Amino acid sequence: MPSYAKIGIWKIVVIGLLLFIGPVPGELAAKPAVGAHPMVRTELYFGAVRKDQWDNFLARVVTPLFPEGLTWYDVQGQWRAPDGVTRKLPSRMLIVIYTDTVRNNLAIERVRLQFKNQFHHLAVLRVSMKVQAADDDWHPNPKLNRSAQYRN
């Protein structure tokens, strides 16, 4: 049998299998993990400040508002300034995952405003999205003033 005929047979077999198996339903693919909770993921993009200033800002402003945890990265970014010039600059990205409450939303806005005022920056970009989040070691801590797990 010529080799091109073998290729044709394999195509038919593969197509037949795909038709037999069929697509995975969207609702099955999008099903949240066991123990997942509806949460909000917010990314804040800051212009970089000295490491000691950043550490102090995290300890004094961010951590008291979100004691359950957060993630941050040193990143590189660029933006078009009000004068129309595109500038590249070192930046920091902060990620916080929390329950969708007015209190938490105001806390995020407080972080943004405090950073802008303290370091005289023009802007802190905020990107927020609803997510499903699960973490095996999340346990409510009644000793904390507030917890991202409590629906206030």
C-alpha cells in the first residue's frame, strides 16, 4: 500500500475517534475545583520605589488590610505619560485575592490612594476580575480583625 494511502487511513481513524468522543461540554470544563469559593483577584501596578520603602508600605498599609496573604513581583513596564511620551520604568505588581465585599473594595482603593499620596505617583493601575479560588490550608482565623474568607 502506498504511504499516502496510509496517511489517509490515519486521518479517517482520528476524525472518527473525535466524532465518537465528541467535545467536552463547556459547563463541565468550567466547573470550579472542589472547595472553590467565588472571589475577586485584583492586580495593582505600581511604579517602583526603593525596596525599603516598598517593604515599609507593605507592612504598614497592605498587610493590615489583607492579612491572609498577597503576592507581589518586581516587573518592567511602560506607559504613555500625560505629556504623550512613552516611558519604560521598573514597576511592581501586587496580586490580592479576596471576597467581593464593599469593605475589601474600599481597602483596595485605600492601598491605591495611599501609594499615590505617599510616593507622589500619578497613577496605580487596578485590574480586577471575578475568580473561583480554593486553597487547602485556608481556615478562618477568628483572631484577625477581618478575613478575606468572611463575607462582611
